[in-house]
Amino acid sequence: MESAQVGEVNAVEIIPSQPHEMDYIHKAYVELARTGVGSDEQRRNLTTLAPALIKRDGVDTVILARTDLALLFNEGNTDFPYIDCAALRLQAMLDDLLEESSLNSR
């Protein structure tokens, strides 16, 4: 959230969460990365945070930029607008593999 990578996204305005929110998000992410398991409490807290960001900051979409967040969120359990960067990356990898396979089979 505070990395230089965020500054490389030019087509959209990135609105960071508040410092105390970033602290919670970071702690939850580190725990997810460490254990590989998400808790109901983490999901509940982050799900409560998303609409607050949308309302307070006028955010259109929440970016789930860390792959481990896929342990907590999916299309079936997420009712706020979001972009799942892990899913996008996996789709791009699959598309590349399928394109390469198609080229090799010619």
C-alpha cells in the first residue's frame, strides 16, 4: 500500500487507507502469508473496512493487491466492488500458457 509499485499505476487514482487501517491490513496479510489460512475474524474485519473506505473516501473499487487475500475473498462471499489482483495474474499466466501451447501445436 505504501510501496513504489502503487505509484506506477497511472490510469487510476489510488486512495490509500488511513494509517491505523493500513496497520491492521498489514498485520492480517502477514498472518495470512505466515499461516496460509484466513480466519473468520480477519474476513469480517476487512469486509467491514471495505464499505467504510468506499463511503468515506469515495472509492469505486477496492484493490485486493496481495495474493494471500484470495484466502479470504472470492466472488461468492464478497459484496463490495473489488479487483482481485491474484485472479488477474493467474488468468494472465493461463492465457500465456494457452497461447504458447497453441503456437507450439501449429
